Amino acid sequence: QVQLVEAGGGLVQPGGSLRLSCAASGIIFRIYATNWYRQAPGKQRELVATITSAGNTNYADFVKGRFTISRDNAKNTVDLQMNGLKPEDTAVYYCNLARIGGSYWGQGTQVTVSS
């Protein structure tokens, strides 16, 4: 079955960096758009960044210039490099693979930005 496993979350000080990684299995990874979402306590889940099967990227305004999404189709992984982290970036971050007819989610990884 399809599995998405995120890693790389943790506690970091404001201004610091983290790199999230999502490893997929049981799926033809290269044909899916891959996304990172986040959900902060008491808030709705929101889209952070997307990289399409063709390698095109798109970012939410609140992370532009700070976060970078990348994928490796040979390894079935999608990463999110997060620099210049702010306390408002604190959330559970979720990996998502999506295409017409199917969408899959990881279990989430906690990112906490605090001094």
C-alpha cells in the first residue's frame, strides 16, 4: 500500500533552519504533484509549497524566499528546506501526493520555532 513517511521536524530557534523529508513507497511517485501543507493549533491546514511532476514549483506568499521544495524521482522523496524560520511557522507539516483521482498524506512532523 501507499506509505508516506516524513522526517526532519523538531525544535529550532527563530532564524534557524530545518530540512523536512518525505519518503514515498507503493506508488509511481514521478507522476504525482508533491505538496507540503501545515496545520497550526486551532487553524486550518494550509498549502505551503508545491512541486509538480514536471518540476515546477509554487510557494505560499508567507514562505516565499525562505522555503525551498525539491524532489528526487529516483529516490521517491520530496524535501522542504526551511530557512529564516519564524515562530508563526510552528505547525505540524504534512507531505501530500496528489493527482486527478488520488491523494495521499503522510502522518505529519512537528516543527516548533521558539527561543
